[in-house]
Amino acid sequence: MTSRYGAPVTFDTFGGFYHTGCIDRCGRKAVLLLAPIGYEELCTRATWSALAEYIAAAGHACLRFDYPGTADAIDLAGDPEGISDWFVAARECVAFLREYNPGIELVLVGQGLGASLAVQLATELPDVAATVLMAPVVKGRAYLRELQAWSRMLTDRMGIGPDPSDNGYSVAGIPLASGRAAAIKTIDLTRTTEPPAARVLLVERSQMSRDSSIGSHLKTLGADVSSIDYEGYENILQNPSLAGPQLGTLTRIVSWIDNLGHLPIAGANCSAKVVGPARPIAGPHYDELPVRFGPDERLFGVLCLPLGRRPTAIAVLANSGRDYHIGWGRAAVEQARALAERGIASLRIDAGGIGDSAASAGAPAEVLYSEEQTADLRHAIDYVEKLDAGPIALVGRCSGAYAAFLAAVQDVRVRNVVAINIMRFVWDPRETVAEALLSAHRTIGGSLAMLFSKRSLRRLLSGNLRVKAPVISLSRRLVRTVSLIASHIPGGAGQKLYSEGHRRFQILESRGVCLAMFFSEGDHALGEFRTYMGRRGARLRRYTKASFSIIPDADHDFTHSAARARLTNALCDVLAAPSSPPSREQRRQASRFPLRSLLRR
């Protein structure tokens, strides 16, 4: 199987994407990408996808993958000790590249902790022509301190405290097990005794945050070290919904790989084996399969099916913001596997231009809240309909909730919708997506409280707080809220939004579509709900198939693990009644509908 966007491949407990490149290219390399971990990986998934496509477009073979226990990989049975399993996975990927591209030189490209793994891995491999180290973790101790700073920065920005269950290294709800942290703490690349390759490219962070000691050290070991700036690195890590690939940096990396030249290797040839379809990965109570679908198969998703039983329904899990298909804090992965335990299949997807899905040729620069995002969700509906896995449900949070709500209005095949912290029932063209995203984490009252807090006033007096942008954004939110409150005034913009919103609710009601709305306690999205349905939700009584629930002790993103667990339980309760283990007859019937036969339908 080949795909210009990367063919999904699977190993024992994890998967990845493989690009063949051009087998006739002189000097073709086999490039293994070793990703960063945690929040950094969440923010750079689209960058990693773009880099793989650039490398393949230049003719090189390329493989990127998820480390065991992370992203889409199967969850580990217990708390991991060390990171040896990540090295085992990387060696499997090297073996894969060698099998499908015999004899050609290997290049390792890593970012963050992935760069540290690349340095250590390269010393044990005989044919590494070069390594590219992007913002490498030079010293593990410093990296762990940085994780703690990231954690505090994000929770402070969202107005929440640390997760009570956290060991201090959880960022954006993505934990780092203490056993892994202990192994990372011992990393010190300045103590390596041999270079990772004869040629090394350092892609360095800004002058303020870079650690140049590794470049000097590698030179003393005899490596030919080049360096370029990692433009926009700090901006990428601000927010995955507001960051995009730094294409200029990626172009320079590919150009450097192109200029490595070609050293003949014994047994090298210009042939490459064709990769077959990805195989399902088995979890304890589910099977998962990475799939491409939609026009030109440019869209990507992970199909999760209950093990040993035929699904009673199937849910499509939409992106929230630009968080790719695993979700903030891996929430979508947790939800998919919990649903499978209750007998419900799911497809967690990336809309075009997000994560592992390519944008269409005519896509707008901003896909969130666009017709393009809704259209991609309907492509997912086309795909799951062919599986004949039961009634179709759509699930989304924030911008994903809006896409799910709108797609359900447009598509008669949808039977259930779960909208979590839905911030808009109708998109207001007077508003920008950036304003909507920035307002997601706080109510208007909360924004005012933050703006006039003692800490903010101290920063203002010291010249370290810019108030123009937040004041403008807050003003626009107030105007929009007031216009919706005054929506009964004939001919006003607020009336048009209000009427269109209720028209959409009525469409779902007339078709018997069940709409469940969940809101975090005190979330800004509640303001949108109340302007349409009244402060106590009285107008919601018009719609007998619609329901409204509050999830306590949760922020907008459900960052804390306990909050995500409460949401997941509520989601499962809505989409599936509690069920007993399947009977012998149910298991016999399910055996007639294994994963492969479902996929062939």
C-alpha cells in the first residue's frame, strides 16, 4: 500500500506512517523520524507529518512512529520502568526500513527527547550516514525542570491548579511515568564518547533557550557539525491550535539531507518492497486499525472495535481545535477504548490540515469552524456507514462539537450527537477563530477577574503585560453576548443567529436525533447555551431529544485525569446502556464479523 500522505503501518503494539519516496533517486536515504514526547509531540504532530512528506517528496524513504504507551500505541499493563521499550521500538523501525529499502544509508532525525534517543541509537547502528538533532534534550535533569515549568505555565494560563494525581511532569494532561522520568534524568549527551554519525545537523532553539554545549562536544568527537535556527520553535509550543509547521526550517533540513551525497554500501540496490495494508493492533478488549479515507485518501483516522462482539453503534470522534486525533490529554484514545468496552466502535479522526490529515487543495487557511471541517466529518460518516457497525454518533468538544452539531443537522444518517463545551451553535462572521479559541478557557467574568488580579496589575505596572489585545477580545465578546441577549429585536444580527440556532435544534428534533450536551462547571461555553436556552435552560424543553449536563471540577479541556474520567463515563452512559459480558451466542455471532470482514463491507 502506498500513499502520498504516508501509508499507515503497524507493529506489535504501536503504529506509524511510511513513505516510499522515489526508488530511482540517486543518493536516496532511509530516514527514521524520532518524535518528541508529551505536550511537545502534541504541538508538533503536524510539523512531523509535513517533514515526512517533504522528505518523501525529495525521493527518500521515511518512517515515523509512536513510542509504546504514547499517542495511538496500546496502553501498557503497568507503570513503565525506564525507556528501554522505546529503544526496542526504534530498532524495529530501523529493521523495517532496512527490509523495505535494502542497502541504502540510514539518517536519523529526532526532536526533543527523540533527538536524545537518536544520538544513543546511532552509536549502535553500523550504517548511519547522518543525524539531525532538532531542539535536542541535552541533559535530562534540565528537561524535567522544563516540563515542570511547562506544566505550571499551562495550568496558570487555563486558570486551574496542578492535577492532584500528577507526579509533577504531566503537561496538558499527558503524564510522564516516574519510571520513565528516572531514566530520562540520567541523560547527558555531553558525556557521550563517540559521535552519532560523521555528519550532524543541529537545529537549535533561540539564543535564550539553546544549549550549545552539545555542538561543541560533538565536534571534539570528530563529527562534522552544521547548525541552523529552529525558527518559531517557542511559538509552536504556545498552543497546538494556534501553531503550524515551520516550513522554512523543514525545507532547510531536507536540503541538508539531499546534500549528504552518496556512499555506496555493499548489497545496495534500487529496489524497494511494497508495503502491504496495515494489520490490526490488539488491545485487552479492542482491536485498532489506522485507516486512510475520503477523497484521495488524504484523511486519517483510527478505527477502534470491541473485541469478541459485534458493535452496537459507532461513534466518530472529531478534533478539538488543532489537537490531533488522540485529543488533549489523550482524551479521545481513552474515550474510544472505554466505548469499545461497552460494545461501541469508534473512529477518531483528523480533519484536513490537522495532525495526520492533509488539507484539500481549496481549503481555507483556517479550517476550524469552516465548512471544510464539517465536510471532512461527513467523509468520515461515509466511511463508517460502509462498516455496517450500527447507528452513527458524532462526538466533539469545543470547535469539534460545533462541527459535529452542524454535520448532524446536514446529514440524516446521524442518530446521536454528543457536544462537549460547544461554544457556538451558529458561527458569527463578525468573530475571528483566534478570538473564539482564546476565549475558550475563561468566562467573561473570569477574564475580567484575571485582567484585574493582583498578579496582572503587578505585571502591568512593570510593563510586562500587554492589555490591548485582551481588552479588544473581551469587548467583542461582550458585544456578541449583548446582541444575542437582545435577539428578539427584529432585524438585528443577534436575532438572525438566535433564529438560525433554534432552526438547527428543530431539525434534529424533527428527525429524532438525540443531542447530549456536556459542559464543564463554570465554562465560558455555558454563556452560549444560556443565550439560546435561557439562564436555567427552560427553552431546551422544546426539544425532547436534547439533554444538558454539567461535569463538575473540570476545565474547558478536561486536563486533569479525574475530570476526563468523569466525562468518559458520562459519554459511555449516553451512547450505551450498561451491559453484561457477551454470552456464548453473542461471541459466536461476533466471530462472523471480525475486524477484517467489517472493513471489507
